[in-house]
Amino acid sequence: MPDTGGAIRKWRICGGAELPDGGLGKRFKAEWHGVPAAGFVVRWGGRVHGYLNQCAHIPIELDFNEGDFFDLSRSYLICATHGAYYRPDTGLCLGGPCKGARLTKLAVVEEDGEVFFLPDAPVR
Ligand code: FES
């Protein structure tokens, strides 16, 4: 549920403990330039990273099994459809049909053990 109080709009995605490092991620309803969109968060290298749930090759969701964004090595995010794999921290595609392209980063933050989406933050 959106929290519109205070100077920064943000809404809770999940508890931080629900995101094991290199483990299952969480899908959430995001907003992209004011339009509802599917997003996801994962933890990697101790930090939480958020992206649009959309492959850079063809705009379909990455996870065939919900929340299963990592490859078997737990080192890369992988598209279940055609196997593009991405750096978890930058979203850069390192191999596959869209090598060199990037996932769309979403602004997320972890505060007091909770993970939030910041829809009004600049999206890079
Ligand atoms: S749709 Fe993701 S690699 Fe082609």
C-alpha cells in the first residue's frame, strides 16, 4: 500500500529478511513514468537491487517460477525464456541475445529491516 506521508513517497515491498542473498526475489507492482509496471527486487552482495521485470531482449518477465531470478551459480540474474544473463548490481547483460543492454533499474531502499520502492526517485 502506498505511503504518501512525508516528503518522499515510498511503499513497502517486503521485509529485508525475505530477500536472502542470491536467493529468491520478490515481485512487486511498480510504477514506471507514472504507469503501473511489474518490478522485482533481489539481494546480491548484501544490497537490495530493483528492476522492471522485463527482459532487455523482448519485454517479457524474467522469472518463469515466481521470484526465481538467479542462475544456478547465484551470480547472475537470468531470463528464463532465452537465457540472457545480467549483473545483479547494474543490470548489464553479459551474455545472450541482448548482450550489452541493461535491465531498467528501479529505485529501492532498505530501511529498518524493510524494503521500499521509491516511485518518485529518479530512475536510471
Ligand atoms: S526474452 Fe529474455 S533472453 Fe530473450
